[in-house]
Amino acid sequence: MKAIIKLNWILLVFAVLASTAMFTSCDKKKGTDQITQLKCEYMKHPMGVDMDNPRFSWTINRNERGITQSAYRILVADNRGDINNNNGNFWDSGKIQSDHTVNIEYEGESLQSSESYFWKVQVWYPNGESSGWSNVSNFHTGIIHKDEWQAQWIEAADTAINAPLLRKTFDLNGRVEKAIAHVTGLGYYEFYVNGKKTGNHVLDPAITSYSKRILYSTYDITDELTSGSNAVGIMLGNGALRMKKIEDRYSWGGISNDFGAPKALMQVKITLSDGSQKTIATDDSWSSSSGPVTFNHFYAGEDYDAREEKPGWSTPEYDASGWQEVRITEGLGGKLDAQLMQPMRVTKTIDPVKRTSPKSGVYLFDMGQNFPGWWKLEVEGDAGTQIRIRGAETLNDSLFPKPLEKGDKLSTKHNYHANVWTTYTLNGEGNEVYEPRFFYTGFRYIEVQVDDPGNIESLNIEGRVVHSDIPYNGSFSSSSSLLNEIHEATVWSQRGNLHGYPTDCPQREKGAYTGDGQVIAETSIHDFHMAAHYTKWLNDMKDAQQENGRIPNTAPELVGGHGGGIAWGSAYILIPWWMYQYYDDTRVMEAHYPSMKKYIRYLYNLARSDANPQEKLIINDFGGYWDSLGEWCAPGQSDGPNHPVVNTAYYYKDVKLFSRIAETLGKKEDAKRYRELSDSIATAYNKKFFNANTNLYGTDSTYQTYQILALSFDLVPENHRKAVLQTIVDDINKREGHLNTGIIGTKHLWTVLVNSGHADLAYRVATQKTYPSYGFWLEKGATTLWEKWSGQASHNHQMFGSVDEFFYKFLAGLRAPTNQGTSRGYKHIRIKPFVPDDLSSVEASLETVNGKVSSGWENQDKTFSLQVTVPANTTAEICVPLLNQEDIQINEAADKVWDDGSFKGDVNGIKSAGKEDDCIVFSVNSGTYEFTMKKAQ
């Protein structure tokens, strides 16, 4: 009996503990775990919010089926005490009946500059249950009103100094409660407080059109200041401000910018524990000196003389008696905007996979990966010894990369490798570490030359990957190593070309080509969280817009070249629309609507003033050769044979899309006017370019891009669509499954083929291994995507990365808001995978603005399985492919849901099911579903 009582007591204790654990677990999941991904203006904990009405977003992290939000409440406070006590002293939205979780606009008290704000949210579900409060998030404001800037632009007394050092000391009489700094420089800067660099930004600020807009960053330096003496310092670099051509060193094209000496602007708002405030700003009380960076150039490289270092130069103890006064100057006139996007950072360090020494004093390193950034040198040796470092994408002046072997040498056939370098001069004081500050390039191999190798005791090199540190958004993997390698190369190429704007290449031009940027945009939206980045880039386009409304082919225009046609400037219409579709963002369309309309007017006038003004609805050749390009970099050619075909097609696309934008924004008259104009352009387009006898556009033989664009933009007369499509299919088959498209046609190829029932042909194209194909590049040693199908020129261009859309949208089946069936912001999602015969599995996920959606399938001999996660507060259509099976049975987990040609049973979360031509479609609420289809024996 005592044993039984003892056992019962033990069981009771375990029950209580289990109950407590369960309660604790459930309680923990209330709010803090249920409400995640709290963002303000697309950023977690953004620094420098400089608008009156920032927007808030969140997602619901619940896996149960059928979770929807019925209401929300947001609190915003200017201190943790109030927010922790559920008091929104700046804004309490109250309980708002809404299922919206994206871009909810702040409607509280006026936000103050240089302050910290805290916010949290709770939501309710239709059954009345509340999530409880989320974790507390925060944001720091920038300088909201321009008249609050007290800082003055300053520059070194000696304006010939390449990278001047600027400093100021000041005293604080009390403990620092809060200190918020706003800093920028022209062109680049590094910010130091009491001897240490603040933050981990590099190459800051992102380049803009300085006469229109200059970006500043905001830092919380509360913990870096102390009671008593303090010092702040700024090191400046030339960036895009001063890019004068230097003899024997590389610079792209005709660029030789010189907008004056590097300049700095800084303002710190300090609050002490007694409530008193103090502002420290750049003014004439600062002092300046030269530093160890003796040369820096956006394209050509950087030189560093360690003997010129000034240890402790940004500390209060440093003796700056020999320094000069600074000069008050102007900042080129651009408005100051917060850099509300992810900064550039060193995101990864790469160790060499092989090292050789071709000759005495020359060391060659293979990093195994083409990447953007620079090198990090660690060396010991004698003072005055010089080390020159440069990189290249291939060895031995060859076309293709390869593993490093004895006897190889660095390729120097391209000036952007041969004449780009950093030179480091040792100070001889033990172990020395150097990496560039104000320059980046693209490369795989690193060559190190030592002027006197006998003076070196040790030497080591690492690769430093540098780009805009934008978080990943998607993932993709499959049973095919080829597809996985293509995806990885695409991701690396996007990394390589995100430097404050989408670049074309990191080593040669570094330009923000709008054509390259628009064809890769949907891919980038799948792979990365691009919203903040594109918000900035659209401002660059607006700032670069010319008086006649033209959007230049690069934006900003300070770097890179100029080249492209209407497909390039169309980025200014396409990307706002895609932001609306993917991110449910109407504000960006509203903000740019007048300038977008101005661009549409430019196209309208261009059609009437080009090489053939009599064709008032056709954009014929205009300007110089580089102005009116159509297709670009198709196999074996630069541009396409008939520029007006592409230019007019994009003219039509832009006008039609702009009419939809106008309609979305409630501008009914504009919507009607431009819808009618687009109809007229379509009629003129077919009259001018379409041969109804051959079903060809613009040429006497099939040119894939022209046929693809006509289908993709819905320009083909309905009774000719099938025949026009067949010309593409026949041409691809004639080429044994190879494409014949450049960057424009390739972007649209995948969707056209899949939507027309030829997903198998799209897959065949994507998996080719012979020229021209992605597999050809990989077979030749590519780790990134290349500029040309032949492998010539740049080995890091992202513009052909649209194949990744095919992987996400069609192989994994995660149809996008730009595809039929999926709604804006992925609020309703159509999931329909394509299953090739020789592919056994695919898995992909996307972090949409409404939560993470995933799809993974496995095709085995006897069964096909599909696992899908639909995020909370959304719904979906899940299409289980029939795979040519007839009498099929489908189970969802252990429940039979389809048999004998009809939907079976009452299964939680599944609302209905029906048969389409090639799949069974299940209409479902949120949750995770596991469908298994048994195949006929």
C-alpha cells in the first residue's frame, strides 16, 4: 500500500510538472513566438527612420491549420517602461478589425528626430483568442526635418589628400543616457569614436546622384561615449566623388569624375543622465591630417603606407597639435536622406584552396570562387617593403577558370585585372594586417608581388566577400547537382552585384544598368529581401530622370556606362509594380507616380520623334547606337537584328502596366487614357512587325526573343498564338534543346514555355550542358554567371539569372503574384510543381511578406509525395500533378482525400478539391500538408 501511495505521489508530481511545462510552453508561444518578423519599413530595428509615418509589418508563426487574423493592435512608445506596461504613449492603434499584417502605417504623435522608439503588436483570431503581445521591437529615427541639421560639410585643409583624417575632441559632464549619431561622407567614410570604428558598414554611403540625394547612416553610440574626454574621427575616401583617370591604372570608359575633395558631415545628439542635451557636429572646430591611405580609386585600387599610420588618432589623448584646421564647404546640393536599407558589409571570409609561387617574390592564390570584394593581407617583414596585390577571374590569359597548378600565372589580358591593385608598404612593427577600405573588385585568383622577398618573414592571404548585406529570402535544392549548381551560381552572382544598387559586374563597370536590374529583379525578390534595396534604387532612377522624362540606362549615373533601349528604362515602371505585387506596397507607386507618368510621356513623344516620326506608335531607332538597343548578349551576337521590335514591345508593356498602376491608385482618367493608348500600340505593333503568313515578328527567320516577347506581353492575335508558340518550340528543337536568347528573351522564356504547356522544353533548355547553356558555363569552371554565353568578357554578371524563377515558380511550384492564381503579397498562393521524368525531388521555400511558404516533392517508383506549408493568415490552391496516372488515390497524411475521381472526407484545413487537366487541385487554409499519390502498378 505504501508503495502504491508513493508511486501515485510520484505520478502526481510528474503530472504537475508536465502540466507546468505544458502551460509554460503554451504561455511562451503566446505573442512572443506567435508574432514574428516584426519590421519597420522592411527592416528589423532600422536606424535612421526619417519619415513621419513609417510602416509596420509582422507575420504569424502558427502551424495549426486555418489560422487567420481578424484584428490587431499596435503600441508605440518612446521608452521601454511604457511599452513594457502596455502603454503606447506615442500611438495606440486600438483594436483594428483587419487581417492585414503588411505595411500598416503609423498614425500616432509626431515622431521626433534622433530618438528611439519601441513597438509591439498583438493580434486576434476569429474565435476571439488573442496572441498576447509580441516581443518588443524598436527603431531609431533619423533627422526628420532638414532644418534640424546643425552640422556643416567639412573637408581637409589640404584638398589634395587622398583619404584625409578628421577629428574632434569634446567633454561630457555626466553619464551618457543616449547618443545617436548621423554620419555621411562624400564619397566614402569610416566613423570612429574613442579609437574604435563604429559599426560594421563598409563602402558607406551607398552611391547616389550627389547633386540630388546623399544618404547618411545612423548609429547608436551610447556605449562608446564616456563621462569626461571623448573624441570622434572620420576617415574619408574618394568613392564616386573623385574618379580622375590615373596613368597606368584602370578606370572604366570615359569616366573621370572630379566633384572636389572628400567631405564629411556628422551630427550627434547626446542626452546625459540629468536630462541635459548636447549636440556635437562637424564645423570649423575640427582638425585634419593625412593618413596611411595614400591612394584610393573606385576602379583602380588603393595604396596604404603603414609607416604613415597615426596610432590613436581618434582618441582624446592623441596629440593633434600638428594637425591643420578643416575647411567649411558645400555638399554638392543633394538632399540628405537616411540610408534605410541594408549597408554593405564584409559578409564572408574565404580561405585559398591552393597556393603556388610562379617565381621568387610572386605568390598566386586560388580562392575557388569568383566573388566581389577584396583581399586581407597578414604579413611580417621589414619596414619599407612593398607588396602589390591584384586579382583576376582566370589564369594564363585563358577564357575559362580552372584549378590552380604549378606554373600558372595571373591573367592580365583585361585592364580591369592587370591595372587594378593595392600596394601595401610595411612599417616593420611585427604582425601587420591590411585590407582595403575604399575600393572593391571581382576576382577568383589573387596575385601577391613582393618587391624584396628576402625582407618577408611570413605572408598570408584571405578573401573578403563584400556586398550589400541583404538577408536571404528563399532556398532551393533538388536531386540534380546541375540545378543546384546553377542556383548557387545565380545566388553568388547576385551577391556579386549588389553594392547599394544592382550592378552589372563588380570588376569592370560596376554600373547600375537598369536593364540588367529589371530582368533579374523577380529572381532577386525570390532569393533576397529586396524591398528596402529597391526603394532606394527607384529614388536613384527618379533622381537621374532627365528633363524630357527619359530614365537613363544607368541610375545613379556617376558610375558605369550608358547603353540600352526601352527595356532598360522600363525598370522604372516594372519594379514599382513588382513591389506592389510581391510586397503589397502601394506607397512606392504613389511616391513615383508623377515621375513614372513623365517617363511614359517621354516614350509617347519619342515614338513621334525617332528615326521614323511618321510611325507615331512605334519606337524606331533613336539617338546613338547604345541608346536604342533591343536584345543584348544572345549567343554569338551583341544586340538583336531589329531594335524597334523590343523597344516598341516594352513601350506597349510600360503603357499597359502604367494604366493598371493608375487604376490601382484610383486615377481613373489616366487608367482609361493609357489603356486605350496601349491598345493602339498593340495594333500598330502587329501591323508593323507581324507577318501573319510566317507567324514571325520582326525577322524573316525565327528570332526567339521577338516571338517570346510578343507572347509574354500578350501582343499576339488570339488565332495566331499557337502558331507563334510553335516557331519557338521548333527553333529550340532545331537547336537540340538550346535557347537563342539574350538577357531580355531569357527573362520571359521560362514563363512563356510553362504557361503554354511546354514545361518539359523549358526544363530541357535549363539542363543543357553544351553551348549555349548554364551547364556549359559550369562545365568550363564557372562559379558565377557570365556576361556572354561564350564565356568571353566578365565572369560575374547576374543578368541571366532569371532561370532561378523557373526553379522557384515552376519546378517547386511556388507561383508568384505575377503568375495566375497567386494574389498580391502571397495572400492566396497557387502551388503547382512541374515534375520532370529524370528529377526525383525538389524543395524550395520563400519568406513572403505574409510568412514562409514552402513546397517539397519526391517522385518515387510507386508514389509521389508533396509536402507544402501555407503560412498563417493565407490560403492556397495545392495542385498535385497526375503524372499521366488515371485511377489515382491521394492521401493527406493518413486520410484519404481523393479516390474514384472525387474528393473524399472531411479533412481539417482542406476546403474542397477538383480535377484540372493535369492535376488534382486542393483548396486549403493555412498549415502544413503532406499529400501522397499512389501510382498504378
